[in-house]
Amino acid sequence: MSQRFGRLDPYSVLREALGSLLAHPLRSALTGLSVTFGAAVLYILLSYATGLPETTGDLLRSMGSKEFIAEPRRSRGGGGSRGGRSIRIRYADLATLRDACPSVGGLAPAYRPGRGGPVFSSDRSWPWALVTGVGFEYREVTDLRISLGRWFTKEEELGASELAVVSMPLVDGMFSGRSPLGETIDSNGRRFQIIGAFESKASFAYSLMVPYPTAMEMGADGGRNVSHLAFAPRRPTLAREAIDEMRQALGTLYSFDPTDLRAIDIKENTSFVAQVEGVSLGLEALVLTIAVLALILGCLGAANVVGIAVNERTAELGLRKALGATAGRIRAEVLSETLLLCILGGVLGVGIGSAAVALLGPLHFTDQAALEPRVDGALLGLSFVILMVTATLSGFPAANRASRLDPVQALRDD
């Protein structure tokens, strides 16, 4: 009997620990559930938090990196804020700009021949709308959403066709719920046939877009200088290169310092994306920290219950020591009980968490962006190590207390 309780081999220690847990199934199950809950929370948060920075960056890039707008301003001069000269981007220089910017995938000019004015349909007028002439690539570069009809073709642009794509607010205001397609609209003494309608997110909600050569015939300067350029990188990862190349090309072409941010105002969001990605990384770290804390608290709860169980088993442990069980054997068995509770609870929690993730599936932010759940194996392995270390450290006080029991005193107290 003394040999049975005294020898310290892993198989016998685990068998005794498992037998002790099975002797009190309800207590063991309730204790393990605290670890199960922590492990399930950890798995779910780990699945979604891992891809959060990448998905957030992709979402913001898809919203903004395809819509860089370069507007000419006034270059920096030596005479203070009034110094410098006005910058003009010539329509005739577009081919040169394309060649000078290899990272730019799409480039479209825009020209406003006036400040807007009243527009007329066959049976109704509207007090104000803005006419903008744009290149054929403008729709793709800015990701303009066509709600009705179509966009004009490259051939229609080159032929200066009198066609118009109007904003949906203007459609709602002028056509009383009927389709505008095929209708005509008059602006600045010109008549255009409506071939489509687009969603407007700009400040100029009431507007119509026409082919750039058509608008050239409406302006005082003949559209020789563009109002702004819309351009897009070949790939989202080339956004910064595309912006830098555009500044350098414009500075070289029009003789101003490319680092002069006042000369050309480029509306872009690459720095904002980088900042949000940084915040997302911090949020990921915070979420994972909370998840790990939930797992640790579960292990502490399990160790606390094992400690209470040790107090209840004082006589049993004292008797086993009297029969020859060594302090190391007692310590190992109590530690094994804590580890078994935490490991089994953790495995069950991972199973519940994986089922929950499979049920939830991807979290859709928009039609184009979704947070796909995926588990980083390295982080999951690190979490298991944290589980083992926490279970060992939290169970050690109870195990050490049990190993130091005086068998005589323990049997007398009972």
C-alpha cells in the first residue's frame, strides 16, 4: 500500500487525480465550466480579432484610395501668403502625366465651365445645378455608382456628344418619379439627352456630368485648363507611390516645388488608413488581452475550487500520508487535478468557440468588405502555454499546502 501511494509516476498520478475529479462530478463540471467559458471567448475573439487590422485597412482603401482628387492651387512664393503664382493643369498635358506616373492606373480630367445655374426639362425647371465635363475614365476612377441607365462611351466622349448623366437628387426633383432616360435637359443654352443617373455623395448634390470635349465648348477658356484631376493607383498598395509621382510630375511640368503641398491639393486618405490600421492593431491587442484575462480568471477559479476541495479532504490526505504517500506525490496529484480541469475545460471551450464561429461566419461590414474568421495557430499555441502556466501557478498553493499536512494533526482534526 505504501508503495502504491509513494511512487511518483505520471500514469498513477493522473489516474488518482482523475478518480478524485470523477468522485465529485457536479463540482468538477461546474469548476471546469469557468475555464470552458474563458476558452470559448478566447477562441471567438481570436478568430475575428486576428484579421481586424487588415480588413479595416482594406475597407478604408476601397472607400478612398480609388478617388484621389488633385486640384491646382497657388504655389509657395517668397512674398508670404500673397506670394507665388496660380497653378494651371493643362488638358493637353494628360498624356505626359500618364507617362510620368507608372503607378497611376486611371487618370480622368474634370472641367466646370461655370458656377452652375438653372436647368430645364420638358415640363419643369430647377433653380440650380452644376455642369461638369469629365473624361470617360472618371466613372471607374472615382467608383461612381450608376443607378439608372449607363455611362457614356469613349467614342461618345471623343465625338463631343451632347449626352448627360445626372445625379439622383436632380432626377427626384425634376422628373416626379418617372424615368429620366431619354428625356432632355437644358443648361447654359445647351440641350443634353439623359442616358443615366448616378448616386451623388458630393457637396454638389444637384449636378450633371457630360463628356469633357462637350463641356469645353461651354466655358470661356475652352476647357484648356482642367478644374481637377481624378486618378487611381494601379493597386491599393501603390497609393502612396501614385500620389508622390503625381506631385513630382506636376511640379516638373509646371515649374514648382513638388514638396509644396499648397500648389496642388491632393485629397487622399493613405495617412488616415495607416492611422486606423495602427488603432486596429491596438484594438486587436486589447481584445486578445481581455480574452486571455478571461481564460486566466477561469483557471484561477478552478484552482480556488481545488483549494476548497483540499480543505474538505484533509483527513483523506492525512491518511494517505500515514500510509506512505510522499509530499511530492500529494503535490503532484493536486496539481494534476487543477491541470486536468483547466485542460479539459479549455478543450471543450475551443470546441464550443469553433462551433460558434462556424455559426456566425464572416462579419460583413459592406457588400465588398467582410471580416473573415481565422485562427492564428501561433497565438492559439501561446494561449495553451498561458493556460498551462496559469493552471500550474494557481494550483501550486493548494498543492503545496496539501503536501505539508501533518498526518497525525489531520486525522485528529477530523
